[in-house]
Amino acid sequence: MATVRAFLFGFIFSCLACKNQTDIQLQGSPSLDSVATSFVDSVGELAYDHYASFEKQPDLFLQQIENKALNEEQKETYAWILINMAYGFQEHSRFLASIKYYEKALLYDKENRILNLEDRLTYLYKPLANNYTVIADYEKAETLQLKALGEAQDEKTKASFYNNLALLYVYKGERKKSKEAAISGLRHSTQNDYLKVLLHYSLSSAYASLNEADSAEWHNSFALQIANTLPIDDHLALSKIPILERKSVFLLQNNKINLSRKYLLEALSIEKMYFPDTRFREKANLYNALGEIFLIKEEFTQAKSCFKQAHKLLDVHIPARTSSYTHIAVLKNLGLVYAKQQADSAFYYFEQAIEQDFAFQQNITSKTSHITGNKWNQHLLSLVFHHIGNPEDLDQEKLAKLLWLVELAKGRMLWNDINRATVWESDTVELNQGMKQLQQLYLTRDNLTDSSDIKEINQSIQFMLTDFQLDEQHFTRKVALPNFDNFQKQLTDSLAVTYSYFIHPDSSLSVFKVDNGKISCVHQKNTGLLDSIAQFKKDYFSTTPHLFNNNPKRYFNRAQHLKNQLLPSLPSRSITLRLSLHDELYVLPFDALSESDRFLIEDFDVQYVNSLLIKDLYPNTSFHNPQISILYRDKYRPPLADLRFVKKEVENLQSGYKTTTFSYQDLSIRKLENAFKTSSILHIAAHTVVTPQQEAKLLLHQAISAEQLRYYHIKSPLVVLSACNTASGNLLPSEGLESINRAFLSKGIPGVVATHWFASDGTMLDIMAKFYEELTISKNPIHALAEAKRGYLLEHSELGSNPWYWSNIAYTGTDIKIDLQKYASLRQVAWKIAIAFLVLGSCLYGMLRLTKFKNKHYKTRHKR
């Protein structure tokens, strides 16, 4: 513990040093123009009371005073301008714009320390945290609210934050925490006012999430009872609307449909009376709830009318690129209504819902919130499959759209990670400093063993991440989104045969195949298929190779059965198989499946992708004459075994290619950073361990986790991970495995070669040598790896071809060209020169001998 505290004190001082350095740089910058106080005040009045003045061009509105030399009074006005703009956007349901300006205000206040504590908590922390909750970035919301509770001194302020925290924990699914937060809030609330009403509502929400229906109904009724005794104003109206909505839900659960509708209409009436020109999302949410009641009663005309009204509110008042779960739910419900009447319209609304859901999720930066979003999207996509009929009956246009929706459901966090990493590569000094500080924190954590030390430093990491994400200003950037036309062109242009998978909630499987631009879909209804795959992986690809050796014939029978299920109508011609996997299909080595006792790798190249959409994010897929940067470690302390093959592997690479080598013995952080920054192929040979919590760590000079790797600048076109378990880790829904492999992919690396389980020394050495040799010929890492495996199999008997040894190595990523050149080392050049001199010397000596012989022969003949 003392060690951690000493590190943290040092870390804080280093942060201050960085800040002072930045301040010095700023002091040396050119002087700024001043501006009249009366003008700043007039802009402030517009921001406070005239939303229309900045609604359409907020940055232009701010440009009048931004980057001006402001005095202290003007700085305070400027901070409030930002806050009032953010509030205006929030009131008009434009939450992303609201977050952007609240974050600008928070950064400005952090730099200038303008607001007093209560104002900072009330007008910055609270609305910003609530906005994060609305867009489902729950970790950021929680961190900010906990920070506020730690700073708050006023009892009412604490009660308010506990209320918001209670609702946040309901959304996060942390039900007990929700109940505890609401009870804590009630302890700090002494008056019967709108806050007490909200706290009982939040406690009701907590009990509802805990399935304690009686307690949930009691607290909601008590909240309504208090509200009805108070004079209504805007604050109370805001408190009463969600209570009426929850009352409606309880009545609906008790099948009192007409009474349920009555309470929703009352809530809608209050919205219209007190907030006629704002809160469009909230009004749309109530119309959507009304529509769902009609939908339950199968009154489709009335349901459609309500959903259309909700849709109109959102479309008219909220920009097209801005979405919310309310908007997505409305689109989904319109799809459900039209599914009963017009299949084409239903498909259109379902497509809109999933596209907007993808775009909405790209605003999130927290991992757990992404996973929550992925699970919600899986539910949404399952509804689409359920209501569109049999996919096998769809025409090519609709099949292309359905496959598009399936791929939009995969790799969403990876898409977000790659986009953010691209920004980090070219951004500000502050962001680079933040990355270095996070590197250092993760590096310290990754090498700790004491759980209390780890917990303490994790808290520091969480606060540092909050500051880093604030500096990142994610909401000021236009996020790149997938494009259907590009996707369709990719399908028709690709020379590979593509298979894409979607696992349904009942464990059945939809298999899409794309061959020469033609799409087909098969629904494998065998719900035991996933269990068969899991057992197959456990039997043949876990800790031991023995089961194959005991009965190869049984292996090939099982492997062919799975091949028939997973790769229907597989072409007979040799070609690349491009596989977009889903959840439990990860770690299954498709190249080790079989046809007529032949492994698929003997006839096909195999490429894995997290999503077919990721290709859009790689502007450059051709790399000329890269060298190889080798990072390796061959010696370890028990219980880890030494990697005996590594030294020979390094020598092979050094003798055949232009390389730069980094041994773990002298690998400093600076050298590691420099190795990562080059545009070389990155070859890493070292142990990777997976902790009981399924966290992957690469063991070079020190432990390096996947999280730590996120905060390095890495520019390699290809990463080759020649060690055990580099593609192993925790399974993330719709994302693949949380592995070292994925960490490199998240940095925008186009391709990664990695292993799924333990590596055999001899096999790894052999296949790696063949892989690089083949890469110099084909220039394609997908084909090179396949050829290396084929070469390995040709040299081994049936038992020697056991797939446990070779099928753990897989290529994940896009199709790229690597123009790797053979390179003779100085030693090789010296030997070649020496041999050449020897040959030349021998030739000269031979010629001299021959000349002497001829001369002697000539003289002898003339003597006669």
C-alpha cells in the first residue's frame, strides 16, 4: 500500500510538472485581442434567454468572444454563456450538443477556477452527469456523480445527487446499489418538496428492478401523494411526470389498460402545459408508451398514430444525426406495427432503428456501457429476424440489407476504439500527456499482486480516465459511420467467399454466405449446435492434444459435421474464406474443420474479421518494404517455462530480413514506445497469461495488459504475436475476445497474427519461419499463413498433423499487401563474399595450373 501511495504522489507531481510546462508554453504564445465588457454581456443575455440565437450555428455564435483576451469578470460571463447554451440544448432534447458545451464549460472552469463549489455542482456536474446517463455512457455519469458527492457539503445537494445516482444504478442493472443510493438520499432530505417526491420515485424504481412489486408500488403511490399536496410549479411538474408514467406501468401489469392510459394522458397534459416548447424527447417517450398500450391490445391504427406523433416530434425538433433510445424505440415500434400490414415499410423502420442505434452508440466511450448497448442491439436484431419472415425467402436486395444489419450489430466498440485511436494519433499536447499518464498507471497496476493496492490504483485510473475523456472532447468531433453503398460494393468486389453468423436468443444460428456477389442465408435451427461446438473446442483445443491422437477418425467425423453446419454449400475451388464470427463461434479453428478427412486449410486460406464493416476504417492497405521490429523474451521465472524456440526464431528473422531487435533485458519504456511508433512489422515473442478474471497480459520486460496497450501510439501495418494465448481473453458480447490481439486491432492495426491457446515450441518456430518466407512471395499475410500451415502439414504424418499444434494460429483483420523483402545480414554477406573469393581463387588457380601444363606440354613436344 505504501508503495502505491508513493507512486501516486510522484505521479501527481509529474502531472503538475506537465501542467506547468503547458502553462509556460501558453505564456509564450501571441497576445490576444480584447473585447468590450458590454459586448460580452450582450452575448451572455442572448445565451440565457434566446435559444434561437445559437440553435443552428452555436460555434459561430461563440466565435465572437472565443479566443479573446478576457478579464476576470468577462471570463465568468463566458463560463455562464457556455453553461446556458448547454442548458438550452438540453431543454430542447439535443443532448449531444448539450454535453459538448457542458464539457467546454467544465474544462474552462477547471483551467480558470471561476465557479464556486455549489454552482459547479448544481450547474455543471449534475446536468452533465444526467446527460451522460441519457446517452447511456453510464461509467462517466457514475464517476462524475460520485465526485460530486465527495465534494458536496449542502444536505439538499447531496440528496439530489443520491437521487440521480439511484436512477443511474437502475439503468446499469446494479439494483442493490440503486436502493442504497435512494435510501441515502432520503436520509439527507428533510422537507416534503419536489426532491422528496423524486427520491421516493427513485426508490420505487429500485424496488421494481429488484422485483419487489409491493414496495415499488407503495413508494410510487407515496411520491404521488406528496406531490398532490404541494403547489405545482416547473420543478414539481418535472417530478410528477415520471411518477404518473410509472403508475401507468403498474396498472398495465395488473391488466388495467384503460386506467393505465389515463395516467399517461395526464402526464402528457402536464408536459404540454408546463413545457410547451421544450422536452420533445420526453413528450415523444409518452406518445411511444401510449402506442405500446394500443399495440398490446392489437389496436394497430391507434398505435401507429401514437408512434407517428412521437416520430414527428423527434424528427422536427432534433437534428438527424442525433438520436436517443426513445427515437430508436419509436422506430422499432413502427416496424412492429407495419410488420402486421406492410412488410417493406416494416423493414425500412427496422433498418432505421438499427442504423440509428449504431450511430447513437458511437457517442459512448465507456466499455461497460458499450457492452450494455451491444446486448440491447442483439435484442433489437432478434426482433427483426422474428418479424421479417423466413430470410431464405428474401430477394437479394433485402438479404443485403439484412446482412448489413447483422454486421452493424458486431464490433461496435472496436469501431469506436479505432476512430478514437486515430484522433489520439494526431491530437493535442494535453491528450498525449494524458495517454502517457494512463500508460504509467496501467503499467504500475499490471505489475501489482496485492488486491488492496490494485483497488486503490484502479480508482486513480478511473479518475484519470474521466479527465482524459474530458480532454478528448469526443462530442466536438464528427464520428465516421459505416456506409451501406461501400458495404455492398465490398461484397460484390471481394474475391473471397464470405460467411457471416448471427446467434439467436434460442441458440439457433443464421448463416449468411456471399459468393461472387450472390447472398444466401440458412437458418440452422439445431439449438444444440452451440453445445456441440463448445464440446468440440473443449475436447480438441484446450490443454492437451491427446484426444486427436487417440482417435483421428472420430475427430474428422465431428469436424466434417460442424463444417456442414457452419459452412453450407462450401465451394470446391480453392479460395479465401472470410469469416465474420459471433460470440461463441470465436476460438473455433475453422481451418481445422474437415471435408473427406482433409483439413480445410489444405484447400482454403482463412481470414477472420470482427465485422465486415471494419474495412472502411483502413485508408491504406498496401505497405512497401517494411522492416521487422522484434520484441522478445525467452527466459522466465517459475512457474512459467522458458520459451526455448524464441532465440532461434529471432536468429531466423535476423538472418533473413532487415530487423531491429529489442530484448526484454534492455527494453525500457522509451524503447518500447519507439518500437511501437515505427511503421515496421511488429513481431512479439513472449508469454501471454490470462488471469482468473480473464484479463490478458503480455509478459515482456514487465506485464503489459490489453488496457495498457490502448494508450500507446502504434503504427505497425502487421503485428505477429508468436506466443501462447495472445488471442485469448474474456468474451465480449458481439465484440470477440478481450485479448492482446484485440488491443492491437483497436489501435487501427490492419492485421494481427495471434494464438488462441498454448503454442508448441517446435511448431511455432517452423510455421513462423515458413510464414515470413511465404510473405516475401505472396505479399499477402492471409495466404502466407495458410501456405505456412500447408507446408507444415506436408512434412508431418497423420499424428504429427494434429490440429492442436498448428490451428491455434489465426489471422484477424482486413486483406492487406505487405511487400516484405528478403535481406541478407552482414554475416551472410561476408560469407557470400568469402565463398565468392574462394570460388574465384579456385578458378584462377585452376587456370594457372592449366596454363603451366599447356606450356610444359608444348615445350616437351618441340624438344622432340
